[in-house]
Amino acid sequence: MANNIIYIANLIALMQWYLHVRSRFISDNFSDVLFDGLKEKLNMAIDERIKKLKDFCKNQSDFSGPDFHEIEEFFNKMRLNEGDRSLRDIFLKHIDSGIQKSGMNYISVIKGLENKSSELGTKWLQEIVDRVTEGILHISLK
């Protein structure tokens, strides 16, 4: 169960990456249509993992946790969780600076980030994962 929760939390963090970082690279080489497709597929993956977790909980004869509806509702609410905005905004300044230096080449910009900048991005995304997993733990312990 824990692995499923962590996996879903990481998918939610990836969605924030798409919304705030990947979206900056929309261009002729990475169109709005492609970007929308990525978001759609990621939402489908999140929905599927939530369904699998729900099925897993239903199939556990000894599952005495909270009503899964509350967990599902929390996951869906957390899809909008942007994490620590100050961390995100500082990180995004580094991304924007990379775009100014390297152009709209996503791979070049990401690979060109300094370690300190990468650590900020990692910290921002990990905070999202932690917030989701801790929230589910809190629901489970009620």
C-alpha cells in the first residue's frame, strides 16, 4: 500500500513539473497539443493508480483503514498542490535563466542546471511527495 501511495505522490509531483517547468518549453518543437497529451496521459496514470490502490484495499480482508473515498478525495485535491511556492519560484528563475542562455531546448536547459539549482528543484518536488504521503498517513491514522 505504501509503495502505491508514494508512486501516486510522485505522479502528482510530475504533474507539477509539467505544469510549471515543461510548459515553459512550448514551441514549434513541443506544441500545445503534445503538452495537453502529456497532461492527459499523466492524469490517466494517476486515475489508474488510484483505482489499483482502491482495488488493493478492497481485496485485503484485513484492511481496516479509513473509507477509501476520503483517500481518493485527498489524492484528487492534491493534484492541485503546487508545493512550496517560494522554492518553486526560485527554481523557475533558474529554468528561465537557462532558457535565456540555451534557448528552448529542454534537454540542454535541464542538463545545464547547476547542482544548487537542481537541488532546489528536487527539494520542491520532494516536498510535494512528502505532503501527499503525510496527508494520506494522517487520514489513515484517524
